[in-house]
Amino acid sequence: MNHEFTLLQSDYTVCSKDWGMTDENALFYRMYYIYGGEAYLKKGDQKIRLEPGYFYILPLMKPYSLWHVQEDPLQVLWFHIQIKMDFYIDLGIVKIIENTPMYFVLQSLRSFMGNARYYTETEQLFDIFLTLLGEELPLQKTDHPVMKSVLDYIDSHISNHITVCDLAAYAGMERSYFSRKFKAAFQMSPNQYLYAARLNQAAIALAKGATVSEACRIADYADEKSFSRAFRSYMDIPPSIYRKSHIVQP
């Protein structure tokens, strides 16, 4: 694989009448390929119609709203992606030209949607798509070596009860100064990143067959009720249903 990412959820959907969100602050990237419908994105003072044939990368930890016209619902191939945080983008829009490699990869991805048995193939195809996307859309990466090493430290210690103070000590910085540097590099606070990293690890474990109780411990929550509430807020789906939708039955 050429890219460090986790495919948290993906599907092809004709959205329900009540679809939409207001002032969303997602801790993962929503990526949409639009097939049809009349839908809109509002970010700050910017209002954009989501056009068929375009691929959208929605911003991380920056509020935006989404809605559609109920009489003409959004038809979308969508991905929830957690990517190594030295990748970030504010808002990405790419026109997908028919009969090009990007177009054919997206059509192939759609053919695998909804079948957990092909999760590995879906990941491999999406890795190819990210490589092609990078040729069309400049992807920003932090050039701060200390902050990059902090991300590696979090990845290798996420199962421990690490705190912002631990991260600051690892970086050799005072806590408040470290928090400012981290936010400047990654557009989110270290606490927000830790929150997202723990729930991402729980989602990965659930997809591999862990119980909700086991995922709760991985995410470092004291009880399943608070974990389930946080997971549903983060992923828009309860952990028990997320687990069932990703386990391949024999």
C-alpha cells in the first residue's frame, strides 16, 4: 500500500429524505463521488452545489453543513477515511473525467460496496485511487519533524492511557506550547486527535471481529454506555451495528 489510511466506512447510497448535517466537525475525512441529485455544502460563507461527476474531500475539524432537496435526493459513493495526520486538506474538489483511470477505479469500488467479503480489495483499490488523486490535487503535508514523530509515538502507544502531558514530555516541550504547535501543524488539538485515534482503533478492532466490550477497552472508556454514545456520535452508527456490517460470515 502506498498510503497510510484506514477505510472506516464506505457505500453507495441514495440518501433518505432526512439526510443532512449542520455544523459538522468530522474527525475523519468524508469523501464523496456524486452520481446525481441536488445537494449542497456550506462552509463559512461558501455555498457549493455538489455536482455529478465530481469527487469531494470535505474538511477535517472545520464546520460545514450538508443538505439535499428531498424531491431529488443525493446519489453518492461515499467513504469515511482516517489518514495519517501529516496529510490534510481544507476542501478538495476534482472533476472525474469519464473513461480515465480515476473513473474506472471509482466504478470498480462501487461494485464492491456493501460486501464485507471484499474489504481488502476495496482498500487496495482505494489506495490506487489516492495515488491518482494526488496527481490531480496537491495534498499538503506537514514538514515539522517533531510533530511527525509525535504521531508515530501515538500510533505505537495508543493502547496505553497516554495524555497530552505525555506527548509534550516526549516532544521536549512545555504542555501549552506543545498544544499550540500541534494545532498549528494538524489543525486540531492533541486531545481531539487522541479522541479520534482511540475511536479509530476501536472501529478497526470491531471490523476485525472484536466485541463491543473489547472495543470499549481499546478506546480506553470506563463503560460500554459512554463508549457506545461516543462511537455513535463519531461514526453515525452504533458499535454493535458497525461490527455486524464488517464481519465476514463463514
